[in-house]
Amino acid sequence: MPIKYKIDVLAALKSKGYTTTRLRKEKIIGEATIQRIRHKQSVSFEILSKLCILLECDIGDILTNEEEQ
């Protein structure tokens, strides 16, 4: 998959005050999605949009497109 995370999303969320516990309890992001992010798997555009809002950034700050070898 050529699209990869540029940052550690969960660490970035934590630095903004969004721990995984808070994300789940406040139903911001579900456990399955948290696990997908933790394992560097793809998530929906809806989730990417939420991440951009929470992290106050653009999608290009989270993802990068790398050529497959």
C-alpha cells in the first residue's frame, strides 16, 4: 500500500489531550478504528476528517504517498 502515515497519530492525539480512553468513552473514535490506526492500517475518509479536526491539521500532515518498489 503506497499511502502511509507520516506521524504517530495516537501520540499526536495524546499530545492534544485525546487519550485512547477518552476517544472511546466520548465516542469520538471506536476501539476497532483505534486498533487500525495503531497497526498503521487504512481508515475511512470520515475518520481522517475527524483526525484532521482534532489535530488541527490537513490530511497531508497525516498521510504520505510513497512509490511501491
